[in-house]
Amino acid sequence: MKSNRKVIDDKEIDHKQVVSRIGGCYKKTVEKVKQELERYHLIAGIGYKGLTVQQFQELRTQLPETSKLLVAKNTLVLKAIEGTKWKALKSCMNAWLFVHSEEIPTALKPYRTFQKEKKLEDNDFTGVVFEGKFYGPEEFKALENLPTRAKVYAQFLGALKGPASAVVGTIQAPARDLIMGLQAYCKKLEEECVGRS
């Protein structure tokens, strides 16, 4: 029977022990990623080629606090997204941008800026899941051009203000017409009094 032990640098290594430690670490990492997935509004897959560790670190500093860039083994991420609303991302491998905010354009803009500054056109988004829907690279512009929450609220309030102003104007119109009529009548009486004098 062959031994699973090997001697390296005068130290005996048991391969079964190493594999079981790696497997345990793998499971913990998958569970951690699964827990993280529940907190996010959007996850984007980024295909990267030739980016250095230093470039990834620089990019991470430019992302808002609500975003997180993860580079992980594809098999690990595949295992974590299995059976979740993120499962459509299985074809979008390499790096992952997790967004924990509803301000999607604000979260995506730093990557686009970094991409243009470093001339990394080949390192683009490969797919996104937002609100349970998968967006491919060709549909990605729609997400980048979403209005911010503040803009949506302003538009909504503007839409409410228009009809409300019209209602107020309609309610005030009879009173305004009465006042204008009385003012015209008073002016006419004054002119008649001045004309008799």
C-alpha cells in the first residue's frame, strides 16, 4: 500500500490532511460569498486580461464604499451563485463587482473611468444581474444611464406639482375673477365720480 505522506525539506506532509484543509477553507469561502450575495442590488461580471495586482488595488480605492471588487476562482463563485437569483452570471467569469446601493450609475462610473484611463477596452463588463434580470454587455448602457434616486424623486415631485398647481389655480380662479371684477367696478365708479366733479 502506497503512503500519502511525502517528505519535503525534512518535513513529512500528509496529502489527505492538506486536501481536507483546503476543502474546509473552500466551503467557508463559498458560504461567505453566499452570505455577501444576499446584501447586494447588482452584481457585474468583468472579463479581465492582463491586469496586475497593483491595478486591481488602485481600482478598489476608486470604488465607492457601497461597491466591492472581488477576484475569485470561477468554480468558487459558480458554487456560491448556484440556486440564487444571480445564477445567470455563470457565463460571466473572472472579476466581480458587487454593488450594495441602488445608485447603480454612481457605482459603475469609477470602473468605466479606470478602464478609459488605463486603455483597458478589452476588460469590459461581461454581464450583470440587477433586480433579478440578466443584462448582457449590449444592454449594459441602460444600467449606466439610469437616473439617480435624487433625480427620480425630483421628476416624481415635478410630476405631482404640475397637476397640484393646476388644481390650486382652478380653485383660485373664481375668487381671482371676483376680485378682478370688483376692482374693475370700483375703478369705474371712481372714474364716474371724477367725471361728475
